[in-house]
Amino acid sequence: MNISIGKEEEIYLIGIEGDLDASSCINLDKAISEAVSAGEKKILIDCTNLNYISSAGLGVFMSYIQDFENNKISMVLFNLSKKVKNVFQILGLDELIQIVDSKEAAKTLINES
Amino acid sequence: MNHKLRIACTKESLKEIRRFVTQTLTDLHLPEIEVNMLVLAVDEICANRIIHSNNCDENLHLNLLISETCDGLTFEISDLGAPFDHTQYSEPDINQLVKEKRKGGLGLMLVNRIMDSIEVFKEKDHTVYRLFKKLTIC
């Protein structure tokens, strides 16, 4: 799995490529943790090239929900494939984490929050 | 038809396990979402066994057997690690996991949602997880 980091104006962009599983989830955890430590308030997760996610990957996102709420940080995931989005839906995590279809929609949503 | 895989107990093996399950299911022409869910359920049990019961010891092995019958698919995962008592498992509340900032606790929830039955038993010196998914194959 590869993680790319970018910045667009005041938005912190994390791109995930490949499989997010028990072996690779530590890399995503590190990327989000670094964004939080740097004081980022708007985090977009580009899932265009995310091929697979297991509970370990879901767990990384889940573990930040409370901190994001407490520290007024917004995170939006965009461009998930149907099979990846389905994994979030199985446990209802799509209701706790903001997921939209496109980067444009993600930017609009995060700039409104 | 039976399909077998024997693989070392390392986290890096998970990708190969997923590739094997995906390839095995290809001939059944199932929807991509269905295949992904079955791959996920097997991946979750294998990850648990590799990490928690075999301490990622590359000298230990995990066996995966996939059997097709007319009424569905059976996935048997076996290894020499200690069994996890599935009967004592009670599903956590997801809101509580969020509040506690937990990363774990979702794997078995996913498996329970995806599979129609889960059995855990000892066979000689092996712990066996038998997952069954009802599907009309024939």
C-alpha cells in the first residue's frame, strides 16, 4: 500500500493506493496522526486507488472520530469503489464517517463544516 | 471441488490469502461485492489467527480449504494456535468503540454479518474455523 500526502490551500490531502489491511494500516495511522499533530483541521482522504479495506483499516478511521469531534477537525473520504464503500456500510460506519462520491463534493462539504 | 492453501503465519501472507480466495471464487461468477465480502471474512479470521494465536511466527503455518457444494461455500482455516472461544464472544457496541478510540473489535463483527454460520473446533492438534456461506451454486 502507498500513501501520498498533499496540500491544497488549507486542505490536507491523503491518498491511499492498494490494500489497507492488518499489515499496512499503520501507515495510514501515521499519516493521519501527523496531520493532527501539525494542527490540520480539514483532512480529505482520496480513496480512488484504494482496492481493499479490512477491519484494521476501518479501525484506524474509527479511532479518530472522537478526537476529530473534540478538536473540531473534519475528515471526508471520497471516490470509494462500490466494494470498498460496502465494507463501511456493513457495520454502519458510513453513518459515522463522512463519505462522498467526488473530490469536488468532498471539498464543498469540508469547506462548509 | 476443494481448493487448498498452506501459508506461513506472517502478516504479509494476508495479501496472498486474499488473492487465492479471489481467484478460487472467480469461476463462480459472483458479483464483485459478494466476492469482496467473502474475501474479507476469510482475511479477518486469518489475520486474527496469524497475529493473536500464532504471534506472526513465520515458522508456523495456516491452512485454508475452500469447498464448493450446491448449497454454498465452506471455508476452513486451521492452525496449531490456541483456540478463541467464539461462544464467549459478545459483540461490542460500535458507539462505545468510537468513544474509547479503539482500533480493534470490528473484525469478528464483520465476519458475523457476512457468513451464515461460524464453527470453531479442535481436530487433533489443530484449531479449525469453519465458515459457511449459503449460495446457490449448482
